Amino acid sequence: MDPQVAGTASRRSLYRRSAPVRRYALAQAAGICESCNQPALFVTLRGEPYLEPHHTRRFSDGGPDDRRFVGVVCPGCHREIHHGLHGPVKNERLVEAIRQKERDSDT
Ligand SMILES: [Zn+2]
């Protein structure tokens, strides 16, 4: 298989694996950014609040596909986490916020 095709296939399987976790995270977030705790900026054509899934641990670093490592955030927070000076701090706070939510939902 040529590398380009292999790349496409692995991205597709990544997407498939992530979908249930992403849906679960979106449902749990209930339209609120898990980083800044503000409501989603807009509602999509499908009638869902627009939030972006963010992997707090990158797959390339061996990060597991697990709710504990997937947050849903507004586009501004997502960009800041990836490109901002305080991105790493924001990312760690997000990890803690998800952990707290999972603890609350277990009780
Ligand atoms: Zn936000």
C-alpha cells in the first residue's frame, strides 16, 4: 500500500474509534466549553452546539482514546491550548475538569 493510502486509512480508523468517546464527551458537556465554561458560540446546521473535541494527550504520543483524555472546547480555547503561551496550563486544567466530571458522574 502506498504511504498516502495507508495514511488515509489510519486517519479513518482513528476517526471511527474516537466517535463514541467524542459523542459521550459532547453529551456530557451539554453545550458548555469544558475549558472556559462558556456556552458554545453557535448552533450547527444539525441543531447541535458547536464544540471541538480536543485530545489532551496526543495520539502520536501514545495517548489513549478515552474520555479522560478527550475534552470538548470552544474554538477559541482549542486554538489557545494548541498555540497559546498558556496552552499547556489550560490543557492541564482541562484534564482536571474532565476528571472531576467523571468523578461526579460515577457517584
Ligand atoms: Zn472555551
